[in-house]
Amino acid sequence: MKNAVVIYESKYGSTKKYAQWIAEELSCDLFERKQIKKDALKQYDVIIYGGGVYAGKVSGAEAVIKAFHTMQDKSLILFTCGLSDPKDVQNAESVETVLRQKMTADTEKNVKIFHFRGGIDYSQLSFADRSIMSMLIKILQKKEPGMLTAQERDMLDSYGKAVDLTDRAAIQPLIAYVQEQCGSLEQ
Ligand SMILES: Cc1cc2nc3c(=O)[nH]c(=O)nc-3n(C[C@H](O)[C@H](O)[C@H](O)COP(=O)(O)O)c2cc1C
């Protein structure tokens, strides 16, 4: 019997939504990253961590991966939440490459990564984030349309709008993985 915990870091709520859905389906504990100390993780066998994607990086993932280096007896499942479509291999790979750069070979063996789609509502962005997006969009608008990556096209298409691409059904592969790989979970 194993027990799991879901931990997340979310600026605008989409990652939190996925974390809540996963914790609900697995009937397991749920914490925001800043609410839980490393020592408290000792009691869990399966750690599921989700972070929003900002400028290609997964929020909080670096610290979680670092902490995981001393917890090789556990399984780590990472999920990312970004605007880009993870079905596009290029999108998923670019985020995964950044994550894997932080892992040792041993850590990598015990980690599984899933990607989900979040959303964006420009009316809710902080001043700093709106400025970053505005700068990025100006750069993208100067590119030849044919030279844009799928991720860049997604950014341009949603610019200035409110878009919600969250999808509860998307968590099913993660749920199935936890159930298959990690045996029955303690309720
Ligand atoms: C400043 C900023 C940078 C972003 N960069 C990316 C990115 O590089 N790739 C991506 O897919 N989505 C990007 N997004 C979209 C976010 O990943 C998306 O809004 C996600 O839902 C955020 O998670 P949250 O709602 O939990 O904060 C960015 C959003 C902001 C505000």
C-alpha cells in the first residue's frame, strides 16, 4: 500500500485546478508548495508536483527536483500546466528538456512527466507578467509566420484575450499511471 501527495505552485489558478482534480481522483493529500516542508514528504511514497509554465520554465520544479535527489525510494510525478498544446511534440519536449537538465541520471529513472493545458486571462495578469508578454509578442510579431513554432503561434493567438483550455479528462493518463505503477493507494 502506498500513499500519495499532490503539491502545486500556481499563479493564476489553472495548475491549482489540475492539482485539485488529481487529489480528488486519488483521494490523497493536497498542498500548495509553500505550505509543505521537505521533512513532511517523508511519509509519502508518491509525490506528484505540478507547476505553471512561465517563459519555458516550470514554476517551483527546480527546487522539487533538487529535494528529490535525496528521496530515491519515492516516485516523483511532475505535471506542467502551460498555454501551448502539449500534443505538439516540440512544445512538450522544450519544457521537458529544461526539467531534465536539473535531474541526475538516478533521479530521471524515478520521474514521470505529464503536460496539461492551462489558460490565460490578460485582464488578470500582474503588471510584470503583462509587460513580459507584451515584449514577447512584439518579438514574435516581427517573425515570418512560417518561422513561428507552435508554442509561439499559441501565444500570438491568445494575446490580449481570456482563454481557458483546462480539461479534467486530460488527467486520466496520470491517474492511470499512478494506479498502475504505484499499486493501490492508501485511502
Ligand atoms: C509571463 C508568462 C509567461 C508564460 N510563458 C509560457 C510559456 O513559456 N509556455 C507556455 O506554454 N505557457 C506560458 N504561459 C502561459 C501559462 O503557462 C498559463 O497561463 C498557465 O495556465 C499558468 O498556470 P497558472 O494558471 O497555474 O498560473 C505564460 C504566462 C505568463 C503570464
